[in-house]
Amino acid sequence: MAPATDPRWVRPDGRAGWALLLVLYPFTATAVAINLFMLSLLGKSIGLSSMSPEMAVLVSVVLGVPLNFLSGRWIAGLLEEARKD
């Protein structure tokens, strides 16, 4: 089955399926970690304390879950749009 029609990737109601969320999570959590660390370095330039890379990774494990659902919904919408064409 193609990802646009397989319910593991996109559910019939248009939400992201479990396989899509599982595949996206490492990329989402990594992007969150990089952005948090870079934001903390930017904050250091205005006098805030810097976040260690390890702390950024730990925080990204938690913040990656809700952001993974958002990115999964976005990708599922793109797959639905591709299926209509």
C-alpha cells in the first residue's frame, strides 16, 4: 500500500498514523535539541545563562513528543493533498 492510503501512515480521519509518528520522532527531537541549544547561545549574548548540549537533548526528548504530533499532522495533510490529485 502507498503511504497516502495506508492507515498506518495516515488514518481515515486525516490524522497521522503510528508509523508516520514513529518515523518522524527522531528528526523532530533532533531539530528541537538543535534549536534549543542555538537559542540558549543567542540568549547568552544578552546576558542569560547558556544551556549545555546534554540538557538541550534531555529537554528535546520531552518537547519532541507534542511537536512530533504537530509535524505528523502537517505531513499527513500533505499526504492527503497528494492523494486527492
